[in-house]
Amino acid sequence: MSVLDIPFGPLLARGLRGALSGPFDLDLAPGRCSVLSGPSGIGKSLLLRMLADLDPNQGQVSLAGVARERMPASAWRRLVTYVAAESGWWEEGVAAHFADLDAVRALLPRVRLDPALLQARVAQLSTGERQRLALLRAVVQRPRFLLLDEPTAALDAASREGVEQLLQELKAEGLGLLVVSHDAGQARRLADVHLQLDEHGLGEVQP
């Protein structure tokens, strides 16, 4: 079975923990956005990275009923994709980071980016341009869940609006979202569920 045969479904974690964090229980639904907030340094990014199996962790994690350990790490990370606040770039040119240039070219205007950026060098990009391109790099891989670490922190209002509109449309198509954000307005606009991580643990913020 190809990884793309795995349907949209819930992302569940039970007893997820690392050396210095957890345990966490999470029930994330497809087609919904959970916004995660909390003090800086409390471990929000680490939680996302553990869900994506990028940092050492223990516990049970599954997607659409399929246990994480039943698939290669690379397949899991394609389906449950973490996008850092400042993602890595390993080639000099922007275009080399995209297998499907037509797909990303169609999405660029949606997040207020000029398609000509595909011909640029990564070193020429602003922080906000890199941030939006990293998001699109993940989107065109057709994940089932996106784990986004402050995806609009470096953006102006117009660019932030474009990203939020794209996320709403992806959500309507069935994609699940877990978004770290310190922006209370963004949490109100995006969140179906608002989670808070603090010294007492992980819990849901009641409206």
C-alpha cells in the first residue's frame, strides 16, 4: 500500500513523551484545525516534532488507524509533516526543492508570492518568503496532517491573510492542522480547537 492510499483520518497520540516532556494524549481530527499556544520555551515545537517522529519519543501514535511503527519514518513524515518556523534549505536554487513545479507555481499567488521566485536563489529570499515556500513545499507532498510552527510569524497582514485562506481551504478538503501560534486573533480565526501547553500540562482552552 502506498502512503497516499492512507485516507484522511484522526491523528491519535497516547502517552507521547520525550526525555523532558510529556506524557501527552492528543486526539486530532481530519478537516479540523487545532491551535496550540503557551509560553515560549514550554515545549510546543518539541511536541510537534515528536508527533512527526523527528525527535526521540515514546508512546503510541497512529494515523487513520494505522500505527506509526507500521510504516517507514520517511513515509510517516510525508503524511504527518512538520514545518518549522525557519525550515532548512539544502540546494542553492529555490526550484530544486520542488518535485512538482506546476503544482507549487499554481499555489504561489495564493500566499502572495511571485512565481518568478522559483528562479531565485535561496540566499536572495526574505524570511517571510522562505516561510511561505516551506509551507508550499509541504502542501504539494499531499500530507494528511500539517504540523505548523508559527507559520505566519514573519509575515505582513496581507501575506498572513493569504496563508490563512489557504489553510482554511486545505482543511475543507480534509487535511488536519496543528498550528503553534502566539497570535490570539489567528487562534480565533483558525481554531476549531484551542489547546494550551503550560507548566500544568496540555489542555483545551474553553471558549
